[in-house]
Amino acid sequence: MQNNIISGLFVGQNLVTLKEVDSTNTFLKNILSNSKPVPEGTVIMAESQYAGRGQHQNTWHAQPGKNLTFSLLLKPHFISPTQQFDLTRAVSLGVYDALHPLLGGGLKIKWPNDIYFGSRKLGGMLIENMIQGGQIKNAIIGIGLNINQDNYPESAGSAISVKQILQRDYDLKDILSEICSHLEGWYLKLKAGKTDIVRSTYLSRLYRLNEASEYRSNGETFTGTIKNVVENGLLVVERNGTEEQYNLKEIEFLNK
Ligand code: BTN
């Protein structure tokens, strides 16, 4: 445990870099259950993951040494489990702010927590909250971002890297450092009770907000327009003049 290239108060101050691991989320979960207390803000970064995990039980593939794959420990005791989507918002905003100087207006947050450039996926998050005694005791924030990878197999769907957009390599630790400091800023806003600004900024950066697009739900394809994300994180889509709320499993974004 060491390193101090990262500005800010606590996020990233304890940075552990691993050559290879199954999954940084799993590694962090294991050290939390095994050993002495792990400081809030600890970051576990890996050059390579051989069993990286994504949302919906998917695997997360990233070429070794070319991408950011890391997990961060937060202890958001001040967020009630019913408001846990605020943490998703704050983390998404931190990643967005770190990449925005490089990528500008094409950058968007795809609900709930993917990072998009145009209509292509630059990265995603796997946030695992450990709830105990009605509190979020620990939150493991796993972030995977496509940075210097040159190409993707077709199976990677809409994946794109920063290098494919900007035609140059970036220093992974520089980007990590920017993410840590911006993420800390948004997290501290939440802690200070400035939830409204976190929610409104998240909404304003949402992919397809107020744009009519195609979705699928319950086997049906329809044209809908994203209008809002409610407090608990459900997506509000206007469909045939009425607003419906969806959770992650209930709606699929179609590429039309
Ligand atoms: C997604 O499916 O979009 C979420 C991907 C999250 C991947 C990251 S990589 C670092 C951390 N460790 C994991 O095993 N998963 C997350």
C-alpha cells in the first residue's frame, strides 16, 4: 500500500497497483472481509483482470495495460439505502468531469451509469453496496474505462476507446488522478447535503435526454423520450403521451 500522485483529500491516497487479479471488485471485497480496516478512498487498480465483472453478470474484457480497471472503497454511511442511487450519480459525474476536458460535449452518461461518447460506450461501473443495520457500510465502486485500446472485437458491441477518438495514448495514472479528485468533489457535495445539484447535473448530462428514440420493454419496441430519473434511480420515459418508470431490467436502449 503506497503512492501519492493523486491530489485531493482521501480518494486515491491509498493506491494499490496489481499486475494481475481476477477482479478488482472481488479483491477489494476479500480484503474488506479478511484483514484490518481498509481506509475510505482506497483504490485497487489492476493492469489486467482475468475475470473482470460487468453489470448483468457479464464479464468485462479489457486489453492488459491499455485501459483503466480499478475499484474504489467508499463508506457512505450518510446515504440511506433508499437513496443509494445518489452515489451512482456522484460517481458518474466524477468520471464525466475527468474526461470532459479531453472529449468535450460528445460525452454523456447513459443511464444508469455508463459513460458514452456519442452513441458508443467508453466505460461502465459496477457499484456493489454492502448494507448493514440499515446503512450503506461499504460501497465498492468498480470502474472500467477504455483508454488506449486500438480496436475491439465485434462482440464488444458499441465499445470505443479514448485513443480511437483522439488518436493518441494517454497516461492511465493521470486520468485516474483526475477521476479521483472529481469523484471526491461530487461525493463531498453529497455528504454536505447538496443532493439537488448532484441530481440536476446528472440529469443534464444524460444520454438521450428529451430525445425521441427507440426502446424495448416486455418484448415490445417503442419510441420514447427520457424525461427524468426519479430519486430512487428509476428512468422516466414518455411513451404515447404518458410517463412510465423503468428499472434496469425492464428497459433496453435500441440503437435507432
Ligand atoms: C459494465 O458492465 O458496464 C460495468 C463494468 C465494470 C468493470 C469494472 S473494471 C474494474 C472493476 N472490477 C470488475 O471486475 N469490474 C469493475
